[in-house]
Amino acid sequence: MPEPTIQVRINHAVHELPQGASLADAIAQADIRPPFAAAVNLQFVPRAQYPVYLLQNEDQIELISPITGG
């Protein structure tokens, strides 16, 4: 029997994760390098919360890298 999964959008791309996945799991799948900030459903999530922030089906995740220059 297959493991239950959820679908989330990471920077507008659909990803499938196991049910009970954390924001840290989604970030690992997105393969983004620090520095970046994360928001779930337009709510900023502090870095310390990534491993314990559990995702729900259809969550919208934005991983935003700072823009430098001038």
C-alpha cells in the first residue's frame, strides 16, 4: 500500500511529499542554498521552526533569496 502523500507548491512548482512532512523536508526537496527566507501561505516562518512546521495538502511555499546590488 503506498504511503499517503500531500501536494504542495514550492515557488509555484508542484511537489509531492509524504504526509507529515515538515517545511525542512520541502526545502531539502527544493534544493535551494542559503541565504533565503521561507513563507507558507504568505506567512513568514522563522528558520528555527522549519523542522517542526508541518505542512498541509495544498500549502503554498515561497523560498525567497535576498537580492543584492545597487
